[in-house]
Amino acid sequence: MPEYVFKHDQNLGSLYIPFYHYFMTRWNDPDVPEYELESDDLIYRDSAGNEKRREKYNDQESEIAPTKCS
């Protein structure tokens, strides 16, 4: 598996700055749910960080039965 490390430098042509801004925007976005490992729940929060609702995580890919190739 490849691993990517972005080094912060002052080069405005590097990809660090746009990736960092995108990451921070997504990280702080209340519309993106958190995943709780212990209960297998998705936790949705409001903009203040308060919990709005929980849903059971439903992994669609693991529920699909493998198909036979002929």
C-alpha cells in the first residue's frame, strides 16, 4: 500500500497548501459523520459539535454476495 506524506514548505506551487485546506474543510464539516468503532455507529453533529443523531453503519459492499465468473 502506498503512503503519502505531504511536507509543508513555502513553495506556492506545491500541493501541500490546497490539500491542507481541503482536508481541514472536510475535517471540520459537520455534514460528514463520525464513525464510532465500539458501537458501529455513524454520529452526525451540528455546527456547535452537539450530537444530532446516530445511525447504524451499513456496509453495502460486505453484504453483497460474491458472484461466480463463468
